[in-house]
Amino acid sequence: MRITFVGHNEVYAAEQSLLALFPEEKLTYGPPEPADTRWAVLSMEEREGRCRFTTELHWDGNTAVREWSETLSGTDYENEGLRRRCLGKSVFLAARDAAGIAPAWGSLTGVRPAKVAAKLLRQGAEPEEAVRRLEEEYYVTHDRAVLAAEAARAGLDAAAGLSRRDIAAYIGIPFCPTRCAYCSFVSSSVERSLRQVEPYLEALLEEVRAAGELTRRHALRVRAFYMGGGTPTTLSAGQMDRLLTAFESAFDLSACAETTIEAGRPDTIDPEKLAVLRRHGVTRVSVNPQTMEDRVLRAIGRRHTAADTRRAMEQVAAAGFQHVNMDLIAGLPEDTPEGFRRSLDECIALGANNITVHTLSLKKGSTILTEGLRIPPAEAVAEMLDYAAPTLRAAGYAPYYLYRQKYMSGSFENVGWCRPGGENLYNIYIMEELCSILSMGAGGSTKMVGPADRRITRAFNLKYPQEYIARPEKWQANQAEFAAFYAEE
Ligand code: SF4
């Protein structure tokens, strides 16, 4: 689709809106060529404190022109949001009229659809009122509006327990046994980078010690700790023991309510590693089969089987963790609605008290795109998700966090479901941007949440293990920024 901007240059917001509505379109910029059948002109006009966006959309012979306007009545930051909202609504209405689409999330194109519901609830709306307004003002379907209101409620409950100097801590282990076909993460496969694991750990221990000191110096309370990746359990039992020992002695964890370790690939789990995690008080592990269909696992290059997942879950149960999560993905190559159903039913039967249902996101650089793997159509993905929600509800799970990504099949969502008391605070904190996150390790993204307007400042660690090891000055600069952020108060 060819896009022309008039009176503005809101490329990011336009892409976010258009790709949420037309995830398979390739966007190019400039005036339409005579041969183009899909093109849009996005115009903005601001006059006397009002902003008006007009979208003229041409879609395979159909044309629609729709506009939306708002009064710019807030701070600069809030007005930026209002402009993006105008753009999103005009694009949505034009897309609905010209292309006949009615996406589940309506005109909501952002990563965090529960945020709108949370704002309504904070303003005093009852959940039913928030649901109604999401349906009427944002064209969200009833099911999704209910999901958003429930996730927002869980977010507000989590926020109520936080004070200004509460933070979460994250450690990233950027290694995996093999690379999955849908992955765009910079995770290095251990087969190719085994030599890097030990020097990476040494560099990481140094960062962890400095980070712990920083949090003590500024009287910051770690409320939740999460180790993700990659696959943290690619570390050996001894390496994991060293890392967790260093973390515990560096940080004051007396207010930390939970510790989560992603044990994502079942083929990296064994009783010895699980015993180390239990000894260190880990409260939650995440075993992520993605599917229980061996054919699909082969197609996505996971190199483990459903039998490995069953074995891993038996070992996890025997180790006695308080909470266990399993991740599934709807829309994987070679999967079908029946296959997804079998996978979900089995995860429930295996006893996980958290089940996270992702929708496949087609990320640039993933093998799915580079090798053109066959994926189920959006209708099949919708069928999978339509099965997931009522099935999980009937089994006693409720949604507690939700987010969306770019390029998602059918433009749906990822939802964390749990049984009562199984909410993972870290996931809520990060998705609802409730507190700062101090991230350690290659690729770590530290977030600082502003006290007044909750504006987010980010500081990124270097991505690749090699550069992270070679240039500690980058994480040192990030920690200095984090310290300065809290020293100002
Ligand atoms: S386990 Fe996760 S991080 Fe590792 S290759 Fe697969 S998708 Fe990527």
C-alpha cells in the first residue's frame, strides 16, 4: 500500500495503525503510481486548538474518506497521544468502509489495549461501563472489551501494592539450544556459541553486583524478579547456581514477592537444574512447549518433542514449584485449529496454573518469512483463540495481562491466563508500565517510569553477547542514568 502524508509526518503512528489493520500489506511512501490499487492519503490539519485527521483510502476499486477530530487540551505529551488517536480513528473508519474489515480490536492499534480500559476504571467507570465504551467508542468486539477490562482490573490491583521506590529486576540469558523459526531475537544458539556462555556469565555477574549496589544506595525495593532470554536454563546447574547466588547477595530481596525463571525449552530442563532453582527460592517456572503437536514442533525448528514437554512437566511437578506457566502460540506453521485444541487441552491437563496464549507474530528476520513457511490463515487463528478463551474460563483460568505486537496473525493478541492467585506480577508491571525495570544482561532494556506523567525513558544494553562482554561501559552508563533518575527525587 502506498502512503502519502499531508501536513504531518506521523510515520510511526500511521504504520502502527495500518499494519494492525492490514498486517500483510507492505507499506511504501510517496504519491500513488498509476498502477497502484491500494493507496492512502493521510492529512492533518490543526486550527484553533483542534486537530483533524482525514484518511482517504483506496482499496481495490473501493474508496472511503473519513475524518476524526479532537480538541488538543492537554500537555504536549497528552496532545501527542490525541493526535495519534485522531489518526488511528480516521484510518480505522476508512479501512472499515473501503476494505470491509472489522478487526477484533477495532481502532485500538497500540501494544497495550488494556490501558484504555484501565484509564476508564481509574476515572471511576464500572467494568461494564468500560466494556461498553470500548465497544462504542473504539469499535472493539465484546469478547475483547471484556478481556481488556479484566486485564485492566488485574493491573490496577497490582498497582495498588506499589510505592514510588518499588522496581522490578530482569536478567537476560541470550542463549538457546537451537533457533526457532518464528524467532527474531538475537539469541545465539548454544551449538554455535558454547564458548561464549562462560565469559558472558562472568560479565553478567559484574553487572549484577553493581546493579545490586545501586539499588541499595538509592533505597529501591525489588518487588519482582524475572530471568528470561533466550532460554535461561541453557545454563548448567552450576552456572545457574553461581548467578542466583550472586543476585541474592547483591540485592536486598526482602520485599521481592516472586522470582520467575523461564525454563522455556523442555529439552534444557533436568532435575539437577530444577533443584538449584528450588534451593534459591524460585517461585515460578515457565515451560514453553508452544505446541504439543510434534509435526508443528518440527516445522518451527524446536528440536524437542511433546514427550519432552510431558517429561519436563513431571520433573517440575516433582520439584514442587508454587506456580508453573506454559506458553502456547496460535497460528504456528503447519498447525490447525484441531492441533491447537489438542495442545491447549493437554496443557490444562498437565496442571500449569498459568497458560499464556500468544498469537504468532511475523517478525522480520524469522525463518517463517525468509523461508516462506506455510502458516494458517487468520480465520483459523481466530478459531483457535475462540476455543482458547471459553475453554480456559471453564477450567478456572481468568485473563490477567494482555498485549499486542506488530505483524500479528489476524491482528489479535497475547493473553496471560491464570488460576486464582497465580498472577505473575512482573508481567503485569511490564505490560501496564507500573514501575521501573532494571534490566541486566545483553539486550536488556531498562525502563524508568516518570513519577508524574508515567512517561517512559529507556536505556538499552548492547545486544550481542560478544559486544556486551567487550564493552561494560555501556551497562555502566545505563546504570548511571538509572541512578540519576532516582537521585533527582
Ligand atoms: S526459545 Fe525463544 S528466544 Fe530461543 S530461539 Fe526460540 S523463540 Fe527465540
